[in-house]
Amino acid sequence: MWFASNKEVMCMIETEYLITVIYILFYALIGITIIAIAVIIALAIILSKSE
């Protein structure tokens, strides 16, 4: 029967943690991009109506 060594288990945990952090950062980047585009569109609409 095969058992993972402590080093392999730590590597798996670190890899899983790293992938989770990458997912969080990726979705945060998408969210911030959507908010920034919405703010730019809102400012463009407000500035075009003020003239």
C-alpha cells in the first residue's frame, strides 16, 4: 500500500493553496475591471448630459 510522505502532502497542500489564491485574484481582477468600466460609462453619460 502506498502512503504519501509528509513532503508530498505539504506540496499538495501548498499547490492547492496557490491555485485557490490565483482563482481569488483572477476573479477579483475581473470584478474590478467590470466596476471600472461601469464607472467610466457612468461618467461619460453624466458628462454628455451636462453640456
